[in-house]
Amino acid sequence: MNLSAVLPADLLPQCLPQHVAVIMDGNGRWANQRRLPRIAGHRQGAKVLKDLLRCCKDWGIGALTAYAFSTENWRRPTSEVDFLMMLFEKMLRKELTEMHREGVRIRFLGDLSALSPSLQREIDRAMQETAHNTAIEFNVAMNYGSRSEIVYACQQVAKKVEQGDLSADAISEEMISQHLYTAGRDPDLLIRTSGEQRLSNFLLWQLAYTEMYFTDALWPDFDRDEFHRALQVFQGRDRRFGNAKDAVTIAEPAAEQHIAVKTAALIAQLIA
Ligand code: FPP
């Protein structure tokens, strides 16, 4: 049995993030360090993403959202953009059957109309075939930009007002959320690799209360041990959602175990 398929003993299943988002940065630098072409970094990065998806499923995390290609990434050299598009299409063709068998529900977030017709076909096929799977949700942000996503959502809502179906006063946060590409649970944890500490137009609305984790590891080196470290940090955070520290209630058993883990970590620090 692959031991890393089992949730590490120091992590509490009740306190895991249910939705993890990743900004996969550092592919180019990883390749440069090895005197390889940048595309070798992207190829390795795709393997890492595949393993992270499996790891999330193994460890009981319900959703993974990955920033694969931003609306700004078109500015890269044509050869790199072409390679990335080819990689996305190839990965979809190669991995779809296995992902479907493993119960992955795939969704793509972004303006897909700018992608090649053959990539759009693969995307449609993947979304349709896996639409009823429930083991884990895998969202791929492709030609995605958060500001334009918010503008698009506002336009949809404004149209309802224009048509007289909605009053301006009735516009709510929930309504805007439901018109975003994500239209679901916001991420609990955002991970960005390679030492950069910014959001780069990713999920600006959805990350309002998300815990951020930045690591110097380059994306192609982000393995299960790195993910384990990110989850340890996450479980050590106090999520208050704007509430006062002593007024936050978490489910009783989870709260007790949370305190037990914090105490154990403190004791470990003291005896180290
Ligand atoms: C950023 O690193 C990475 C990207 C823009 C591409 C990410 C895509 C993958 C990992 C492939 C995912 C595959 C699928 C099927 C979704 P960078 O190139 O900006 O790195 P650098 O900052 O070191 O140059």
C-alpha cells in the first residue's frame, strides 16, 4: 500500500479544507535551474497537478481549483502558449477515462470561447462525461481573469434589472456569487508556490475569507510532503470570518480535537 495515500496522522480529518485552490507558479524557473526548456517545467507541473488531485481525493478534500492559464498568459511567447494549449488537450484526452473512473467531476472556469475548437470539444466532453461524479470536484481555470468574471456576473444581474425582473435593491452577495464561473463553495485554502505573494487576478471575490499559504517551493517540486506542510499550517490557523476570537464556535468534537492538536504541537516544540 502506498502510505502517502493515507491522511498523515497529525492532520485532523474534521479540520481539513474542503476546497483548495492553487496558483501553480515556478515552472519556468524549475526548468531554467535544470537548463531545460520552460515547457519541461510545464510538463512536470502537469504531473504534479495530477498527483495533487489524487492526494486531495485520498485525503478527503472535496474540491481542487487550479489556475492553469490566465487571460494575461496570452502575452507569453507564441511557442509557449501553443505548447500549453497542446498540453491541456493532450492531458484531457489521456487522463479523462481514469479521472472519470475515479469519480472526478471536471469543470472549466473562464472564457472558453477563445480556445481552439478542438480544445473546446475536449473540454465539453470532459465536463459532460463527468458531470455526475461525486468523489472530488476538479476546477481548471483556463483563460480566466477574476475582474472580467466579476464584470460578466454584474452584466448578467444588470440585465435582469433592465428587463424588470429584479429591483436594484434586491441585488445581494449571494446573487453575484451565483453568477460567477465558480458558483459554489469558496476555497478554504489558497496555495501559491515559488515565493510570489500576490493573487494575480485569481478568484478575487471567492478568496474573501480564504487562508493564504505561500511557499518558496517551485510548483514542479510541490509534492505530498509540501502539501502536508501547507495543511499543517492551515490547521494551525484561527479562522474567524470577521468574528471575535472568543465568539467563534466550531463543532464540538472538532473544537476539542483542534485544541488537542495545538497542545500536542506546543509540547513537541517545547521538547524539541
Ligand atoms: C506558471 O509558471 C505556470 C503556468 C502559467 C502554467 C501552469 C500549467 C500547468 C502546470 C499545466 C497544468 C495542466 C492541466 C491539464 C491543467 P511560470 O511559467 O510563470 O513559472 P516562472 O514564474 O518560473 O517563469
